[in-house]
Amino acid sequence: MELAIYDAFRKAGVEEEAAKAIAENLNTTISSAIERKVDSKQLATKSDIEHHYAVHSQQLATKGDIEQLRLETKAEIEKAKADIIKWIFGAIITAVGLATGIAMAIARVFFAA
């Protein structure tokens, strides 16, 4: 294999010493890579990648659903808050009107001419 690499570089116009050094370096690198044992736990199959992609997609969808739910809940809280303010304002107006009516009735009883 080293000879084929050397020949390819020589045909490409690379000087003899440089071609020889490159071929030896590539051969050493390839040989050491082949000799290294690869742990099968570090390898991912196509189904592993597809599963990871599916899980990641579900996580993104779940995050989107949570954000949508948060926005809907916030809108419902704002609506309830507006309703409460409206009812409290109405109750205050009613209480003031009722108190005024009672005060006028009492004044009429005590100050009747």
C-alpha cells in the first residue's frame, strides 16, 4: 500500500523525498488506526441514530407543548384577574350605593319634618 501511495504522489509531481515521507506517514497512521481496538459501545448504528433523533424530536415537541400550555395558562389567569377586578369594582359600587341608601333612610327617620 505504501508503494501505491508513493507512486501516486510521484506521478502528481511531488519530489521523491517528500513523496516517500508522506507515504510512510500515511502508512503508519493507517496501520496504527487499524491496530487500535474500537469499543463497540462507542459505535452507533443507524437504528441508534434514528432512535436518538426520534427522542430528540419528542423532546422538542414536548418543549413546544409546554410553552403552548404556559401561554394558555397565562392568558386564562389574565382573564380571571380581569373578571375579579370587574366584580370587585361592581361590589364596591353596590356597597357604596347601599351605604348611601341606608344613610339616607336613617337621616329621614331621625330628621323627618
